[in-house]
Amino acid sequence: MPLYEYYCDPCDGIFETLRPIREASDPVPCPVCDRDARRIMPTSFTAFTFRDGYPRKLPDKGTYWHLGKEVKKRVTGGMRPNEHPELNKRRPPQRKSKGEISVEKEKAQLRDKERKKMLSSGVRPSGRHLPKSLRK
Ligand SMILES: [Zn+2]
């Protein structure tokens, strides 16, 4: 028997039921309130995270549904579209390339050189920018 999806208006929830094809379009009693639920097209709701404004998946276990998969928490910022922290592992932070590292090293060396030049020419950079050991 094929699996069909039904939507219950009073509960604002959807559920799935196995039914013979010829009965597929007949209403099915909702597992929660026992009222007639009408059939919806498969996958028409599966692209949502259910709950909070979206239909609930019945029977309601207090979980959320993300792209048809059950999760415990809702997506909270910082994820790519259509990803969920419980379903998609976070990618490791991007490492700096060799080029970037050598550029940073060079900048630090130049900064150091500049400071030494200033010190030797008698110009004292303002105290805030000096390391503690050089302050009077
Ligand atoms: Zn219901």
C-alpha cells in the first residue's frame, strides 16, 4: 500500500498513512483529534521546518522537522540555507593559506622595523603603541 499525506485543519498538522490506492482521496481521521483530514500532495510540506507557523507533524512529539527529517531544535542562524546543525556537520574554519601567513609575517616585520627606526631617530611613538617594556 502506498503512503499518503493528510492535513488536519483544526490541529494544523500533517500525518502520513498507508492506504489502498482507491481510498487515497477519502478523508482520514486525524490521529490527534479524530476529525476528518484531507489528503495533500506528497512532499508539499516536507521542505519546511515544521512548527512555529508551519504545520505540525502528527502525532506531535515536540520535535521539529527539517526537510522531512526529524530534529530536536530549530535552525538558529549561522547555517547555510537548507542545512541544520543536527543533520549537517559544521565545516571546520578555513585555514589561512601559506600566502596569507607570509603576508602577515612581512607586515609584522615592517611594523617592527618602522618602530625601531622611529626610536633610533629620536621620535617616540605615543606611549599607547609601545610595548610596556619600552615605556618610561
Ligand atoms: Zn487533528
